[in-house]
Amino acid sequence: MKMRNFREFNKWLSLIVISMSIFLCILDLFIVNIAIPSIKNSINASTAETQFIIVFYIIGYGAFLITGSKIGNKYGHKKIFIVSMFSFMVFSFFCGNATSATALNVSRLFQGISAAFMVPQGVALISNVFKIEEERVKALGIYGAIAGIASVIGQVLGGVIPDLHLSFDAWRLVFFINIPIAILVIILANKYLKEVEIKGKESIQIFPQMILIILLIVLMYAIVISGEEGWRTNNILLLLLSLTGLILFILNQKRKFKKGKEVLINMKPFLYQSFKIALLAAVTYYLVQDSYFFINANFFEEHHHLSSTKTGLLFACQGIGYVLASLLSVRFLNKYQEKFIVFGLLIMVLGLVGHIYAVNTPAINLSIISVVLFFYGIGCGIVLPSMFTNAMRKLPVSITSLATGVYLTIQQISIGFGVSLVGGIYFNLDNGYLMATCVMIFLLLITISIFLISDVSLKRNSL
């Protein structure tokens, strides 16, 4: 009996250790979102450099996710988990010690790349620890819930930490907080996690991977810098060259896939119409997802002069709404499918309309804003978990792993585009908050239209 209890304890302790990868990854996105105004003032960052603090992390993470998954299969998931956790810790240290925007942004890029190698090992390690399907489903549910909890904690800490009175810039703790957590996780992972059996050899596409990350960085740079400097000839040229490069890259990947050659982005999931529609909807949705936090945190602190603590606590209201709604999303999605997602998107649209009237005013009422944020959070809690489930549910089990990698990569790249685009509108246009919010409403309405049009099309085809 004691031995059985000990094994059970080890399993659930292992889950906590594994879940720290997704916890730190999500934490470092949301905690920085709220702390951005304090960081900007401390290191005298320009508007564009401020956006890059978010964008470079997301691009590093999104562009390397597929490679991160493959390298675990080749060299061992436990080994890559520990090495990438150590790398994440090192670059967190560099972020916290950065004295210039350039140093911070380069460190953020490599912090994101470290997360891309760290996070994909989680699902493989969980499957290795929990052999029974019922336990595995429960463990994966907890793993997902921890990601949601990390977003709420990140918003609160991102607000509270910069307001601490310390002998150094308090915002640096936003990054230093990762270090003791990572050290503890590395020690426990080394002791309790078992290596997953390595099955076959994965081909790591280094050259295509480097081309992709360079093209994405140049593209994001062109979009962000053009918002600040204007559409100069050299900025337009950079934009056109990077877009052309990305199109040629995708065409090259498709050609290689048709010939049966190794590719960075496997095209099998795109053979399924349901996945293509879900992915298109995901692109327009994720253009909004993190842009919302970025511009609202800045607007609360810079325009309404709220403390970072008050801003963080306000966003906690959104986080509570998100967590509550996400707990119910799976049950209702199975019954109502895309209609349930459309319902959540409509709540988000109404929430953004509420932001225009409650936030975009000379004086704000914190009680009203708290309710509006909570309402918007409910919409997010319905949509965010459901979008991924909806994309995967009609695919054969044999390609869900491939599809997950493709989906998460496109998700993160879309988030990076969104922060660049919506952030540029917010910072550089007159009445930027109103214009940026209207653009986000428009993008959500496009997402709704994609689901409605696809639903009508499927019904016609079934007749």
C-alpha cells in the first residue's frame, strides 16, 4: 500500500514539474504585457522597441515550436526539457539585467526560442508518466488549467511587481522570478522524470528553420518600424521582400511535401477542409488575443495614469471570467460546436464595445471597467479553448500531433502580427485606442463570418 501511494505521489509530482514549462511560458507573456509601461520608462525604449519586447518573444516561440517537438523525439524529451529549462532561466537572467531595449529584445527572442524547445516536451512526458487513458486525460486537463492560471497570475504579478519599492528597478523581478522556479524544476525533473523511449530518428530542418525565423523577424520589424517612422521607401522594401520570401518559402515547402521530401511544416493537416477553415478563423482571432492586453495595459497606465498594481488587479477580473468560462467550454462545445464559439465571439465583440464607452473616456469608473473586463473574459474563456478543440476534432488521430504543431505555430505567429499591427495603430494614429479597438472588433466579426459562411457551405454540400 505504501509503495502504491509513493508511486501515485511521484506521478502527480511529476505532473507539477512538467507543467512548470507551460506555466513559465505563459507567465512570461502576460506578466510582461502589464509591466511594459514601467519597462519602457526605465530603459527609455521607443514605441517600436516596446512592441518588440512582446513580438520577439512570441516569434521566437512560434517559429521554433515544430523543431522543438522534433528535437525531443530525436534526443529525448527529458533531456531537452531540462536543457531548455536551463536556457530559459539563463535568458531570463539576461532580460532582468538588460540596460537597453536592444539587449532586452535579443534576450526575449532567445527566451522565446527556449520556451519553444521546453513546452512541446510536456505532452510526451505526461503520456509517459500516465499510461492509463483516464488518468492521462485528467492530467492533460490539469496541464491546460495551469496554463490558464499562469495567465491570471501573470497579469496580477505584472502589475504588482513594478510598484515595489526596491534598491533596483522593480520590473526586473518580472524576469528574475523565473530563476528560482527553473532551478527547482531542473532539480526535481532530474530526480523524478523518466526519459521517454526514443522512437526512430527525426530529421531536424535547420536551414529552413533559420530562413523562417529571419523572414518573420524582418516582416515584424518592417510593420512595427513603419508605424513609428512612416512608410518610407526602405521600410516598404523590407516589407515586400519579407512577404515575397515567406510566400516562396511556403510554396517550396508544398513542393517538397508533394515530392515526399522532408519539410519543416508538414502539409498533411491542410488536406482536411475543416482544419483549413478552423485555422483561418484562428488567424483572425489571434490577431486580437494578445493585442487586447498590450494596448489596454498601456492605455490604463499611460493615459489614465493608473498604477501598475491597479492595472494588474483589473486584468485579474478578466482572468477570473476566462477561467470560469473555460471550465464549461468543453461541455457546451460538444453539443453546440461552432455555434458556441460564435456565441463567445459575440460576447467579446460586445465587451470591446463596452471598452469604448467605459475605457475611452476622460474619467473612468473602476467598478464599471471591472465588470466589462470580466464580461470580456467570459468570451475569451469560451473561445480560446474551443478554437483548438474545434480544429482537431474532425482529424484522424494519426495526424493530430502534426496538426497541433502547425496550429500552435500559426497561432503564435498570428499573435505576433496582431501586436505589431494593432499596437502600431494604437501608438501612431490620432485617437489610437478607439481606432485599435475598432480594428479588433472588425477582426472578431471576420472570425464570426468565417464560421457562419463555412456552416452554410457545409449544409449546402450535404443536401
